[in-house]
Amino acid sequence: MTKARLFNYLAFPVLLLAAVLGLYWVWGLLFLWWLAPSVISGQTALVFEVQRDEDPILFWAVVILWALLGLMMIAASLFPDYAPWLV
């Protein structure tokens, strides 16, 4: 089993547990994790794959969305009094 495949098998139950326990920072880290490969490869996913060369505006909008969602989830975990939507 490759390292990436093993990581996926470990990440799946961790993400399920994080969802059940309301550990939003774990999801925030996942959103931020998606940024680097997207920017490096020039492709990301929304509903389907989005190519930077074909749809640069949509590509960067999705990348910025992942960044904002990641930061929001981490901030919501660090400062729960300022994240009433999580209660």
C-alpha cells in the first residue's frame, strides 16, 4: 500500500470522527491542505475538475473559497464565542 493510499484510509475515519465531535479545525486543515496541490497542479475540484488554464476566474474563486472555508473552520474552533452558526 502506498503512503498516499494509507493516509487516505487513516484520514477517512478521522474526518468522520471530527464531524461527529464537531472538531471543525480538522476540516479547516483539510481545506487548507487542498490549496497547495491545487495551486501547484493548476487544477482543483468543485463539482467537476476546474483547470486554471481553461477557467482562471473560476479556478481562483474555488481556491480562495477553500482558503476562506479553511480559515473560518479553524477560527470557529479557536474562537467559538464569535461563531454562533456552530452552536
